[in-house]
Amino acid sequence: MSSNPATQDPADPYTRAGVNIEAGNALVRAIAPLARSTRRTGSLGGIGGFGGLFDLKATGYHDPILVAATDGVGTKLRVAIDTGRPDSIGIDVVAMNVNDLVVQGAEPLLFLDYFATGKLDVEVARRVVASVAEGCLQAGCALVGGETAEMPGLYADNDYDLAGFALGAVERENVLPLPTVAVGDIVLGLPSAGAHSTGFSLIRRILADKGLRYDDPAPFESSRSLADVLLTPTLIYVKPALAAARAGLVKAMAHITGGGFLDNIPRVVPDHLSVRLDVRAWPLPPLFGWLAHEANLSALALAKTFNAGIGFVLIAAPDQADALGVALESAGFPAYVIGRVESRVGPDGVVLEGTESWPH
């Protein structure tokens, strides 16, 4: 018998129950350099301990408020599993968390992932965590640890689940949204890169009803497969959003995820105000026009289900809107002016105009 204590005896009851401890240890060894690549100011130690360590004082905050978020990627995960393409889904899980943090002005500092499966495939898990590390690099946060769980009987052997947790910080006086959001403020939108991680249960149903496969050419973009389009990762908006917040150019921000415009924008606007969006101010990507047509979605349903081409929204005073646009473009994210804040008349926190330009 090997003297290596991590080598499992095939007669061991836990092994026979379907849990491979050595595979888990091999994964830890494989992802350790990935985690090290995300180290930043404040990082302490490495992965493999009982908890990840982070030195908040080293980051230079004076009176910080901690902001936490946890999220997954919904049934987009099913697409990654069914296509055997796990190489970007980790970017999605990071994006879904850090984009939620940054709308409150918070800088993402650390990230932890949770990966659960029926039978651990070390290479698949390594590829997933590699994409998590890539997302952390894009967001500027450290991957300080996580959990890998092998749970036979709960998940099918080839299935896996993925979720994440992010922690960020913002100086107390810079927490967003500001209470100064007012009538006449300008709304800017940053383009999305597709469906991001929202609406995939409906997308998958449409594909099933149409008899489409993921390797088929996209009906609305024949030069790419449906898998290529649908697995395009969620954009990480941390760089432009932090640049805007730290420059004092923004009053409020919203990440356009589940619930679309109609549910997410009202979360950062006072109840006595609403936002009027002109949907003609940005191009509706072909993906969304096709989905709206195939599912017979009204304009309101489209705006409540998907991001419709705008993944992130920022609200600024009229005299700072131009400077905000320049700051966003300098950070690599050209923005559209998509609307204004107005007094609320009626129950709706978001009013859409120009929807006749969208497919019906």
C-alpha cells in the first residue's frame, strides 16, 4: 500500500459510496496556481485552509463599509454542461456577484466559489475554476478559497452546480445610491454582451420547441453557433463603474439582471421618481429580437425578462453626464444616453418609450 495518506483504498467504504477524496486533493493542487494569480493588495496566505484570509487595513480604506453578494448563473449552467464547454461559466459567476457589489460604489476585494457535482471530474472542475480566476482578474478581486463538494446521489455524475460569494468595501461617505437623485438626471447605459446570465430557462424552452441544437448556426447570426452566442460571458463592469464612482460623477447605478429594466432600476431610484427610457437610443441585438418573436414577448415582457442589450445603467446630474460618458469611454465602455429621471406618475418606476421599434 502506498505511504501517501491521500491515496484512497478502493475497499474503503467512502470510496465505495462514490466519493473520491484523492480527486479533490488533486483539484486543490491544480487550482492553487490559479488562485495565486489573482492575489492583490490585502491577500494573505493561499487556498487550502479552513478559511480565506484578507487584510482590509492594507487596502487603505479609512472608514469602510463592507458589501457582500452571493449569486449563481441560473440555468445557463445547463448550456455549459450540455455542450461540454465550461471555460467561461466562471466568468459569469464572478460577474453576477461583482456587478452587484459595484452598484453600491464598492470595490470587489475577495471571491469564493462553490462547485458541487455528482462525480468529480478534475479537469472539468479545473477549467471552471480557471474561468473563475479569469473573472477575478477582470474584477480586480482575489480568489481566496471556496468549496468543492462531491455528492453522489444528489447530482447526476456529469452534472455540476456553481455559485459564488463576493465581498467588497466602500468608504462610508461614498455608498451609492446617493439621496440626490432628482428630476432631470441623465440615464446612461453600457452595452451587454448578449443574454449574460438571465432568461435561460425561457431560451432553452424556445430552442427545445424549435428543435434547435447548440451546435446549430444561430438563426439570427449564422456565422456563429448558438453555443457561441449563448455562452458569451457576462461583462464585468467593475472598471468603468468604479472609475465613475471615484470621480464623483455618478449618483446611482443598476446591474440589469433578472427582472430586466423594470425590476432593477427602481431599486436605486426614490419611490417618488421614475426613469423614462427611450429604447430607440441603442440598437436591440438580434438575439433579443429573435427571442421576442419566437416567444411572442411584448415590449414590457422583453424588458422584464432580458437586458435587451444594456447590461448596466448609471444615473448622473445633467451637468456631469458628458464627463461621465468620457470617463466610461476611457475605461473601455462607450455608453448610450438612454433616458432621464422624471416625477413618478402612476405605479411604474420605469417608463418605456419607442417600443414600437422592437419586434412584437
